[in-house]
Amino acid sequence: MSVLSKRFSLLFYLKKRNNYSSGDVPIYMRITVNEIRAEVATKRSCDPDKWNAAAGRAKGLKEEVRSLNAYLDLLQAKVYAAQHDLIEKGIDVSSELIKNKLAGIEEQPHLLIDVIKDHNKNIKSLIGKGYAKGTWTKYETTLKHIEAFLKKKYRVKNININQIRYSFITDFEFYLRSERNIDINTNGKYIKNLKKILNECVANEWLDKNPFANFKVKHVDPEIPHLSQHELELIEAKEFKNERLSLVKDLFIFSCYTGFAYIDASKLTNENLHIGIDGGKWLMKNRQKTDIPSHVPLLPKALAIIDKYKDHPKACSKGLLLPMLSNQKVNSYLKEIGDQCSINKEITFHVARHTFATTVTLNNGVPIETVSKMLGHKKLQTTQIYAKVLDVKIGADMEKLQLKLVSNAAQKINSSNVNN
């Protein structure tokens, strides 16, 4: 429930003892929030005959009456100020909290924005020690979206985590898709980030119940842009007089035969070159994105590109295997390369990684578990997305099966004829 939609009431009343007969009676203040009451002694009293129950004040114009009513007015103002302060801080308002606040006892709430900021601060301190910078950046983006959502939906800067309900999550998801125009899968990543943080709150016993208990993060398998064997061969065969285009073509082909993403390919050094278990040259590097090891045996075409640029001034000056350009420039030149090769699809450097996973490896019978290891995926499920797009591989496998079935049938016929 929103902090702005609490049912609130305040009442001053006289509290008579069971054996009351006459004289002044203590004045109490009753604070009610959503039908839950908290009583506060005002430390003042009044004769019942001089008390206006409807107004919650003493009757009369004498100085002592005006003084008492002014005191009650001051208490009332403090109650409303306490309520307003709790709302401003995003705290789940309750009658007990207001009572405690008036008494100078304040429970330190766990506010969502503060919890996320502390979480992100910890992630930032662990960059390079199990977390990549990109992970911290994504959590920071999640924080910005939640801050904007709170302002838009609830008109507050913060909110107590105990106020978060299932509806909060569904509303946040809808906000990201409708107001921020974020696609389902990216949307799901922000939702998962929030889920992880709230899971930690449950583990810390700050939350009794996780609002994500009945929530399922939506996901659709993305389109995986990759080059077909024919398109890959078109680029490989194309000669470019422009030195920059020729370089970008080689960098792209290198990734097509190693599967390295731009950020990883741009940081390869001689220290990443190793002699593998098969006696050949391998590239071994932890992925920047996940810090998962990626060990890739070098195919001849990738090795040839490394040899081609081993003496390149830009690579040598920085101690790199390849003279990489900026990602923006590489993608700009790849668009031109695609146009010159008459390839009617958007080509970016990341398409090379997808091409390695599909056309170069899976399509040629490399087991999906092996491909997953080389790509540095945390889960095999991530690699299986590539397998779903391989209709060519499915056709080829079924053709092999058909030939095998025909062959088996023929053998049975021949065996039957021999026996007869």
C-alpha cells in the first residue's frame, strides 16, 4: 500500500477510571492508522463537564483553558509532523511508529534506495575481484530506473522495503516497458537485479516475505544475428584496398574463429597465448563480462591473423596481439564491409561471436558443451539459444539419419536374401 493511501485519524479523549466519581480525568491522544490504534498520555487532565468530546478540546475562555487547548494543538501538530516526516522518508506509516517518534524512539527502517546504494557500493568495491565493471553499471542503471519509478508512481524519493508488494513489481515492470520503452529481456534483467537485492533483504531478516515469491520474470528467446557459411566466405574472399577496412575485416574474421567479444579481443596479449593440452596454441582469458575462463584452441585462420599483426606498431606499442580500433569505428566499418559484400543484414562485431557459436562450431558438429566452455558461458542454457537457430544443422542431421535408416533397411534385406 502506498504511504499516501493510509487511513489516518487523531482523537483527544478523556480516559475515566472504572471507579471514577468526580474531578479531573486524564486526557489521552488516540492515533489510528488503518484501524490500528496507539494511545498516548498527554500528561494533562480536564473536568468532564468542561470537555467538548466532539472537538476534542476543553470548553471555555479562561486562560487555563486556552493554555490547555494550545498544548493539545501543539501535540496534534507534532503528530502530523511525525506522519509527514515518515512519509517523506518512505517509511511504512503506523500508529506505533508515530507514537515512538513522539517519544523520541525511532526505529531505523530499511529503505529501498538506501539498500540498493549499499549493495551497489559493495559491488563496486569488488570490481576485478569476482565482479566486472559492467555488472556494477547495470545495477546503477537499475537504481536510476527505480528512483524515477518511485517519483512517477508514488511521488516519493524512497520507500520502506516492507511496503513492497507483488503489485510494486508488476507496476515497475509495466513502467519500464511503457514509460521507458524497454524490451522484455532487458526489462527482465532490471527486475532480476531488484529480485537479487530483495532476496538479500530476506536473508538478512529485514523482510518477512519476499514479494517475488509468485512473480515470474518474463523472457523471450532473442534473435541471434549471425553469418551463414556463404556470407562468411564472402567477407573472407573480399579484398579491400582501404587499409582500415582490411584491418576491420581481419579483426572480425578473427572473432568469427575464436568467439571473443570486442572487449576481450581488444585486451588480448602474448600472456593469453598458451600451449594447450593438444600441443597447439590456445588463447586463454577470463571474460570481461562474467570473469569466467574462456579457453579457445586457435584455428589456422585466427592464428594467421595474429601472425599478420604481430609487428604492427599500434599492437606492439600497447603490448597487444591485435591493433584494435574503437568499437564504434569497428562497427561503422563493418556496415561498409557488409554493403560491399552485398550482405543484407546488420553486421556488428558481436555478430562474429554469434557466427563462431553457430556457423563455425555447432554447424560443424562441435558438441554444445564444448562451445559453451569456449564462449565462457556460466550456464549451458545460454549456449542452447544458439542451437535453436540452426535449421541447417537440423536438416543435415536428419539427412544423416535418413541415410542411416535406408542403409539399415538395405542390410536387413540383404541379410534376409542370404538366409533364404
